Amino acid sequence: MPINSYYNPKIIASLLKLGAPVVAGNVGLVLMGLIDNAMVGSLGYVPLAAAGISNTVFFIVTIFGIGVLMVFSANIAAEQTKKKPETENLIGASLLINVLVSIFTFIILLLVYKNFWIFDQTETVSEAALPYLKLLMYSSWPLFLYLTFKSVSDGHNLTKAAMYATLLALLLNVFLNWVLIFGNLGSPKYGLLGAGYATLTSRSFMAIFMLLYCVYHHKIVFYWKTFRTKIYQKHIKNLLALGIPSGGQFFFEVSAFAGAAIIAGWIGEHELAAHTVAIQLAAFTYMFASGISIAGMIKTGETWEQKKYKKTLDIGRNTFFLVSVFMAISAVMFVIFRVPMVRMFAENAEVIRIASELMIIAALFQFFDGVQAVSLGLLRGMNDTKVPSYITLVVYWAIALPLAYWLGIHTSLGMTGVWVALTVALILASVSLYIRFINITKSKLQ
């Protein structure tokens, strides 16, 4: 195998050109969470723990819908290569699915909000978390609207729009946090609730920005006056056939990490606060892998549709190479600077100690987390979502969650044991999904 199939400067450059804005946008989204935690963390470890469990519960519910929407951009990109007017109908179908997903998600969030007691958190954390979770619940509407129009623009290789929307929303979020959390500029001091108002406003801004961008951009072929439900039925069926397993992939993984947060709350408030800090820092580096994965997904969506299987394999290998290098660097940074990183978000000595230990484990799973993200993205671009969803179901629900519960609750390892279980799952998932990508692409070349 020639070396340029593993490292091809042209492919690397194209991935960076397409993926860099996606990475920047993803980083902006995570920075919102990190800055929220840093500002809320200054109020004490209970508000920090409450923010952590609220966001965890929110993403347990919303992640399935997010996964469903993730298939849109690759399919739109594939339609673009055919130069057919079907792109317009595909976008219309995407918007209809968005409405359905948004309604379904909000209903589930409302039920969870009304039955928050099932998570068995401490009384002080629950009292602080519920009002904040209510605001997050309403922010699900603009979040899904933003993600849908982001998929539309990404599918047209217009990835900078979402980056601008996210970075501007980040600035707005920081400003509103400063005003509402701490009571500046004459505002009442809302504390954790202020962060919720800031998040709701920022997500609404992002949705409006992307909606207007897609409506008025000359390259995006969608006309409001020709919104025809019947014509979209074929596309809705195809998108759901791919999107539902994709949603399952996201749900099984994120729910395992969310389950880890719930288990952390059972162990103690300090452990939950420490988990909140460490998982946010790990999510920050994951956003690079996720952004490049989306670029790889769009590229493979185009080449797979054109039956350029050798090109698909080359894109995949270069995507793995690019992400692996970054995640290796991230792992080293996590080990060296773990304590200063944690201190940016926590002041309590016990929280800092636990979170710093978790950062060592985060460093160990960086590479596998990146490989898993890339594998799922590439397979999604190849319209292979069912088998990967089965893999994630087994790895995260049959292995990770039971192991995390046993190690965290029934051994002296505590939170270390919970994170060891998550690492085991990431290793198994990354190896299985990588092998599947290689096997599928090579089978087409025989």
C-alpha cells in the first residue's frame, strides 16, 4: 500500500479546509459549556454539580434527535454530486423530520422534568437543577432548528456559516452569563438560573442566524412556496431509515457517559462536580475529532455515491491519521496540565483532586475516542448506520454501564472505576468500527 493512501497532503488539506470551520463551531459549542461551568463553579460545587446533572439529563434525551439530524448533510452532499433538483425536496423532508423530532424530544424532556426524582440525586442538587433544566428544555427547539439548517449548509460545503453562528453565540453567552449570573449592569443576580437564560438566548440566536443564512444564500435550493409534503415522502422514509440507527449510535454512547454522571451523583456531590469538569474538558478535544469526522462524512458521502471506493478508502485513512495525531497531542496536554486545567473550573480541593485523577484516564482514551468518532462519521457517509448502532448498543449498554456501576458503587475505585469502564467501551467500539470501515471499503475494491 503506497504511503500517500495513509498520508496524502491534498486529502489532508481538503479535510482541514472543509472541517476547520466545523471544528471551530464545535469548539464554540463546548466552550459555552466550559465557560458556563467556570462561571457557575465560582458559586460553589453544588451549583456546578446541578449544572452537570441538568446538562447530562438534557443530552440523554436530545442526543437521539441530534443523531437523526446528523445524516442530513451527507445525503444533501451526495445529491449535490448528481446535480438534480431532488436536493430541494431532500431539504424539505429534512425540515419536516426536524419538526417531528423536536416535538418528540420536548415531550420526553417534559416527562423527565416532571419525574426528575428517578435520578436519585441529593436534595440540594435537585433543588438547584430543576429550574435550570426547565430552561434547557425550552432551548431544545432552537437547538434542533440550528442543527437542521447547519446540516443544509454543511451539505452544500458551506461550513463557515455555522462557525460564525456559534462563535457569535459564544460571545453573547459569555456576556449574558456575566450579566445574569452575577447581577451586573443592574440585572438581578440569578445565579445558576442566569446561565440557563443565557443558554436559551444564545441557542435561539444560532437558530435564527442559520435559518436566515440558508433562506437567502443563492447556492441553497429551497423555496418556501413549493413546500410539498407528498413529494417528500420518499426522502423522509430514506432519511429516517438512516437517521434512526444514527440516533441510536449517539444515544447509546452519550447515555453511557450520562449514566456515569448519574452514578457519580450517587457516589457524592464532590464526585459529580469533578466528573462534570473532567468530562467537559474531554468533550473539548472530542470536538476536533467530531468536526473532522463530519468533514470525512461529507467527503465519503460524495465519493461513495459516485462509486469511487478507492478514493473513499484514502479519505478514511487520512481522516484517521489527522485525528489520531491531534488526539495524541491532547493526551499529552491532559497529563501535563491536568491540575491547572481543572483549577479553571473548580475551587474546592476535593473536586480538584478527583477531577485531576480523571484527567489521567481521559488522556488514555483520547486516541480511541477519536478513532471511534471518525469511524462512525465515515460509515454514516457510506449510509452504513444499522450495524454500527448494534455495536454501540452492545459496547455501551451491555458492557460499559454495568461495569461502571459495579466498579463505581461496589468497589473502592469510585469514580476511577466508572471512567475505567468508559475507557474499556471506547477501546472496543473504536476497534470494531474501524475494522468495519476497512472491511466494507476493501470489499468494494475486490
